[in-house]
Amino acid sequence: MKISLIKTGWTGALAGFLLLSSCIQEDDPPPSEYSPVLMKRSELENSVEWRDPRDIKKAHKIYIKDHLIFIVERFEGIHVIDNANPENPEKLGFIRIPGNQDVAVKGNYLYADNAVDLLTIDINSWPPQVVDRDREALPSVAPPDNLVLADHLDNNNWPDSTVVIKWSKS
């Protein structure tokens, strides 16, 4: 008998807490300090290109496959480095991929995001070539602070057929 009273007491206390907590209103979070940088879908689909090596400004992720090192520069693309001789690594080039944040390799294929699209790139060919594009395979990139967008920046106000490739501080 004593045990059932304790259970009833806890149940009643929990119900009371839930009722009271539903009355408490929290302030809305502040809007994001970031604005989307948009690119037309037609430009996005033609934006991937092999370029000469360039300096790494801010490395984001690194992937190693055999003697090749792939270094993501967030929202810009992927640096390709030949590390066959670790004492003297050779910068081979840069794959420009707007909106890129991640990379993976399986077999002879590199998989990378091009904003909301997933690319399959043949790294056995030289220079590497895009062999497949899965459109809208990934969610749109959220603002870095993960806060809500101000009404005027909401995706309903963006021009048709555009995607977010990165964010800039307002």
C-alpha cells in the first residue's frame, strides 16, 4: 500500500510540473547573424572545375586515399596533394566545388557535396572528372550559428532556382 502511494505522489508531482512548465513562455531566439550566399542552379551544375594548386587558407576536413591527400576548404572545394614522398608532398591541384563541406572516397571515386547535390568524381582519370550528380540529395546548409533566419532572408524570399553555397556574416 505504501508503494502505490509513493507512485501516485510522483505521478501527481510530474503532472503538476508539466502543467506549470507549459505556462512558462520562452523568448524567441534572436535571428541569425548570417546571410545566405546564393547561386543559380544552372551555375551550380557548371561550377565544378579542376584548377591549378593554390594555398590552403583554412583546412576543414582531410581524407587520405593511398598516396593522395584530399583537403576540404569549406564551401570552396578540395585540394589534391600527392604524398607518395612524405618528405616532399606535391600539390597537384584544386577541385573547385562551391558549397563543399565534406568528402569521402571509395575505390576510384571521390564523393563530395556541391551545396545540396552529391557528386561522384572519378579520381582515376586525370584531371578528376565528375561522372554523376545526384540533385537535391542533401539538405540545404544551415547558418553556422543554427539560428532562425530573419523574415527577409527566409528561403521563400530567395529567387527561384537558387541554392545556398555558403553563409556570410551580415
